[in-house]
Amino acid sequence: MSPLVAGLLGSVMAAGVLLVVVGLRGVPESAAPRRRLVPDVDRLNLRVALAVGVAVLVYAATGWPVGAMAGAAFGWSAPTLVGAKSARQREIDRIEGVARWAEQLRDTMAAAAGLHEAIAVTARVAPLAIRPAVDELAAGLLNHRLPELLEQFAARVANPAGDQVAVALLLASERHGARLADVLDRVAAAARAEATLRLRIEAQRARAASQARLVSGVIASVVVIYVVLNRSYLAPFGTPIGQVVLAAVCALWFLSFWALVRLAAFEPGPRLLAVDP
């Protein structure tokens, strides 16, 4: 049996075991809304495809079992490594969107508009980051109670700043708060301050992330060059001891990347309307 066929069979078997484990564990319905099931399945399929493809490619090029496992781990974690920065940027955009929408509500209500009318008017010009949630809120005003819609809005935005706006509107709708404009102004100011702080932190972390990508790219390029042009130089890694050393090196490499992703992740503050599943 050729190394390519053996690597392919091993990768397919590993992917099958992984899918069986995921199928047995399942996804709790309360923890995963129905509208997110399809994206989660697509993301899982992408991870499995990348893991199997990279593992087969590495094993076919080197014949190293540890290299194949490291390639599978890299393929599995690649969406997280690539999408971490964009996910943080989406969160910042969502916070800024909440701040802008709060200011729009404040200005619209200052023009002698009611709460329901202000929500309907601002839905057409709401920031893109939260416009679907605002559109859903405005569309449901004809058939549902505002408190219920505000809870759904907060759940969809899933952000402490969105919870603050929802609570302010909820109190205003139930108690006819006369100082809603002041509350919205303070919520918007707090949200903008948080977004500005996150942007500053992101800018400071960009240099470290660029250096890590540069070092990783240089190491990967050197390994590829040796595999293609001077494979005998890497022959010691094909021995049992070399595989152990390679496993230790790959483990340290992935640990450093995991630590980098964890350090760059933002921990959201406590939510006011969070529902415990």
C-alpha cells in the first residue's frame, strides 16, 4: 500500500470517528437556536475537509504520521486562526452600531415622536451591524408586545450595550420614563468608549500578530523548501525519535498559537438580559 493511500485511509477513518463523536454528543437545542444550526454544520464540514485535506497532503509529501496529525490539527483550527480578527471586528462594529442607534432613537424622540414611531423610523437607517435585529424589532410592533420584542432584540444582538438599550426602552415603555433621552445618551457614550478602547487594544496587538504570522510563514516556507529540494536533510525526523521530537515541536507551536488567540480574545461583560439555558 502506497503512503498516499495509507494516509488517505487514515485521515478518512479519523474524520469518521470525529463525526461519530459529534453525532453522539449532539447540540443542545436551548444552547443553539434553530437558525444557527445550518451555519454550525457548514463550519464543521469546512473544518473536517481542511483537516483531512491537509493531513493527506502532509503525509503524501513527508510520510510522517506525526506530520499528518499536525496537519490535521492545523486544518481543523485554521478557520479559528483566520477568522479571529474578523470576529473581533464584527463585535466592535456591533457595539458602535448600538451606540449610533441609541443616538438615532434619542434624536428622533426629541422631535416629538413616540417610542414605537421612533423605532419604526430608525429601522430604515439603523447601522448595518445591527440593522437585521432592528428591522425584526420594528416589524414585530404590529403583532407583538414591545417587552417581548426587546428581549428578542437583546438576544439577537447578544451584547451588553444592546442589553442596556433594550432595558432602557423596556422601562420607558412600561413606566413612561421622561428621561429616556438622557439614558440613551449615556448608553451611547458608554458604548462608544468601549468600542474606542477595543480599537486601541486591537491596534496594539496588530504588531505582535504580524510578527507571529511572519515567523510562522518563514518556518513553513523553510520546511517546504527542504521537503522539495533537500529531503535527506529532514530524514532524521522520519525515525521514531525524530517523530517524538517533531510531536514536541508541533505541540509547542500550536500551544503558542492557542495562547495568542486566547490573549487576543475579548471577554464580554455581564449581560443584563442573558438567559441561562
